[in-house]
Amino acid sequence: MLLLTPGPVQTHPSVRAAMAEDIAPWDSAFRPFYTRLRDRIRAIAGGVEGVHVTLPLQVAGHMIMEAAIRTYVPAGGALLVPVNGQYAGRAVKLGRLAGRVVVELEVPDTRGVTAGEISAALAAHPECSHVAMIYSETGSGIVNDPAVIGPAVRAAGRRMIVDAVSAFGALPLDLSRQPEIDAVIFTSNKCLEGLPGFSFAVARIDTTEAASGNAGSWSLDLSDVLANTNTNGPGSLRFTGPVQSLRALDVALDRFDAEGGREPRLARYRANADILYRGLKALGLKPYVEEAEQGPIVVTFHQPAGFVLADFCEALKRHDVMISSYYTSTQPSFRIGAIGDVGAADMHKCIAAVGAALDELGLSQAA
């Protein structure tokens, strides 16, 4: 089965095979491996040794987003969230349930937020110490670029939390050039092409240490993860986690390096997305966003007349293609991931499967 979701992604057999080993995370042999893995991840983020650190949590992406909000924004403090997709909406919910004041900057889910919009919102809301933004919004496929937004945040003297869950390892990021970013957060099972199990923050050491006591949670306190690192060393875990997924991630990072790193991976994903966008459009389907706004991670299309998403997904599975069985855009849609251990041939297979599924369901004319 060809898995084409925005994550978890299709993985290479060697990555899956790495999960077969039983591991004792407290064993001395594990510590140097784990230390090296954290260093590799920091390097991908453009982090600087002594300035930035990789802080792992054995949680899903939403949980590490909550951890970042709790850690860097004090209880009762305020943050600005540009909302142009459901994942930003989830960040709003996480912040409010954590007892933070959330200011929503409403933006259409068909384009990225602009620096001008951020500047105006921060000027209007001096109470906001932070901007929390979604880099790649997989509801519609758009991108909010932290390199564009960051200077506006920096000029206003505020801080940033970047949710790069579906962006890290593909879309550009260089923490050494963006000192306004407290943390970028992501998971092991998206553009790094590992398996689910761990999430990570690559964070500033100084602001993380200064945030001690903010979280109101032991499990979701990134400053406590850093304190454990400082006390017990970078090879230590606070709590037992699914460490087999770390072995898989290490193999996935070997493949990342062999591919040439972030830029070649992004080029492959961009080519995948372009093939999907143009190929499905040629079937008569209507893209959710204009081509200029289309990111390289997920491609989203409006549902045609008479469309039932569950039936469409089951029809695709009969042709050995699996996509997300739900949509998270404002308008009814379906989305197909362009990331993972997949290439052009897989995209053409998907297009053929979509055409066949539409025919089976009597929707070819509706598209």
C-alpha cells in the first residue's frame, strides 16, 4: 500500500527494520548514541552548539506544541497565533486550555500570513510576548514562512514558537539567523522520514532556562528536559520512551544525509507536489489553493459534486493508495501527501488511482 498522507509517511524498509532491536535506554551503550542523535537534529535546524539544544519528548506533535506554549509563555501571558488553518486553530485551543491568553489573527486558509499583518497585530496587542505559528499548514497545503515573519517579530521585540511538524527537514530553517525563535518543534515521522514515537524542540538554551517554572506541568516542561540534560548529560532520558523509534530515526537521518540533506529532499517533495497538483487538475479536479501558494508537503483539492470522502478513500485503497480519510480545511476537500520515501513514479501511480476511483464512483464528470 502506498501511504500518501502528510504523516506518518511512507518509510524505507531499512528504517522499519531498525525497530527490531530491543533497547535499554538506561544502558551506558545507549547514551552516546542518543547524544549523537540530538546533535544531528540540532545541526539540521541550523542550531549553534552552546546556544541551542535538542529537547526530546516522547509525545505527539500537538503535545510538544503545548509544551512549548506552556514553557515559553508564562501562565496568564499572551501570545499571537496567525490562524489560516485547523492546525493553527488547535494551537489556539492548546494555549487557552493551558491558561494563556490567545490573540487570533484571522487569515484565509488559502495563503500564508504576511509580515505586515504580523507587525500590525503585534502593534495592536502589546500584551503578546510571543507569536506561535504553523510553518506548513497541512489543512490546505499553504506555508507560513518564519524567515519572512521573523524579522517583523524581531523588530517588535517579541519572541517566536515555530510549529514545523510537517516542515522540518525539508523547508528552510536556520536558527543561527533567527535569534527571535525560542523553539522550533517537530516530530520524527514526517519530513525526516522516521517512524512515530518522539517529538523534538530545538530551542535556545538561555530562554529555556529563563522559562523555568512556567509550564505548570512536569511532563510538558521543556525547561525540565533541559535541566535533566544539564544534570545527567545529553545521553539521558527523563522518562522511558519508545526508544526503538530513535533507532529508526537514526537510520532515517543516514538516508537524509545520503540524499544530500534538506535541499535535495525539498526538491524531491516539490517535484512530487507539482506532479500531483497538475496531474489531478488535469483530471478536472479544482485545487484548493492557487499554484503560487501551494506548498511542497500536501496537495489539497475541493471535493467535487456528489463526493463522499470515505467512499473515495476506500476506492483508492482498492488501487493500493491510502490518503487521509478526513479533511481539515474550511471548505470540504481531500488532501494527498507529497512527502515520505516516495518519488515521481509514486505520484503518477496516485494520479492513475484517483482517476480510476472517480470512475468507479461515477464522479469523473462531476470533477
